[in-house]
Amino acid sequence: MASGSPNSISVQIARGCYQFKVENSKTKEIGIGEFVTTPKFSAGGHIWRIKYYPDGSDANKKGTYISLCLQLLTTSTSTSVTAEYELGLLNKYGTLDMNMSSTVLYQHLLVAADRYALEGLKTLCVERLCRMISIDTVVSSLAVAEQHNCNDLKKECLEFIAKPKNFVLVALSKEYVSLASTCPSLLDELRRKINYAADHKRDVGDILRLFWVHMNYC
């Protein structure tokens, strides 16, 4: 949303979560290109709904997939809105990892903010991602930080991984191995932090060094 002088940009962020139940008996064999909609709901001061195509929206796919899309129902000539959304399909026993979902949302917003030079939004995303760092999210956040020059987020991620109890868990993940192969410079920075920790905590330093050698050997 633009406000103030022509060169200033004000960005407001709103979050929302909407869950709806699909009655399979009512949508079975509804036909390709046919859809049902959720009730209208509000998020960020706008009205939305979700369109659900049980047999897909593309006839070329021959009904082998489902389609869902988020539809904006309200419009405004004075403001513009950009939505980043994530859709999940669960059975009756499913659960949503809201921390992971929120992390992905802010990572995508950060990428967009960097692309369009929205420094205020970028700073906000970095602050939120720093608070959300966990074993499951740290590698992806570190990759985003490296690609988009977010030094504060990068520092927090590296310090988190360098902690002995975290490093052993993170270094065994496929995401970490992939990142190590695509961004070897990050390993050098992490190695320096681990060596620093090892010099100051000799009891865990040997364990970290041995584990590091094992990882590189593998």
C-alpha cells in the first residue's frame, strides 16, 4: 500500500489461516473443470474464498490431480495486495506444522522484498525468521539468507548450527548435505565457529571435530 511522498512505500502484513472440510461423497466425479467454493472469509482486510476442483482444472491432465486456488473477491483502487499462500491437504488424522508453514511464508516474503527493494518488509521478515529458527527450519533459512545478503539472519543460523547439540542433528539432514554441496563457503564459516567453540569448550570440541571429519569423509 503506497502512502506519503511518491518515493515512499508503506507495507502492511497480515496473516490468516483457513481450514475447510471436503465431503468426498458430494464432490466425487464432479467433472474436470467443475469446482466448489468455500464460504467467504476475511484476511488482511480483504475478502477471499478458495476454489476447489476435485477432478482438476485442466482437461489435458485427465482428472489425475486436484486443483485449488485462492480467489480475491474485493478490489480497491487505492491499495494493491499481494498474497503468499500455502495449501495443505490432510486426512482426518492429519496435523499442520504451523511453525514450519509460517517460516516458509516469511522466507517467500523475504525473497519478494529483496527483489523489489522493500527494505522495511525485508527487515521485518529477517526479524521473524530469526525468532523461528529451529532444527527443522535453520538450513532453509540459512540458504535464503545467503542468497539474499541477509547477514543478521545468516549469523543467527550459523550460531544455532554451531551449538554441539544442534550441529549433530542438523548435519545429518539431507537439506544440510545439499546446502554444503551448493554453498561450500558456508561450511568454511561454520567450521570457524565450530573451531572457536572447540577452543573454548574442550570437552565438546573433540566430539565436534571428530564428527566434522566423519561428515567430510562421507
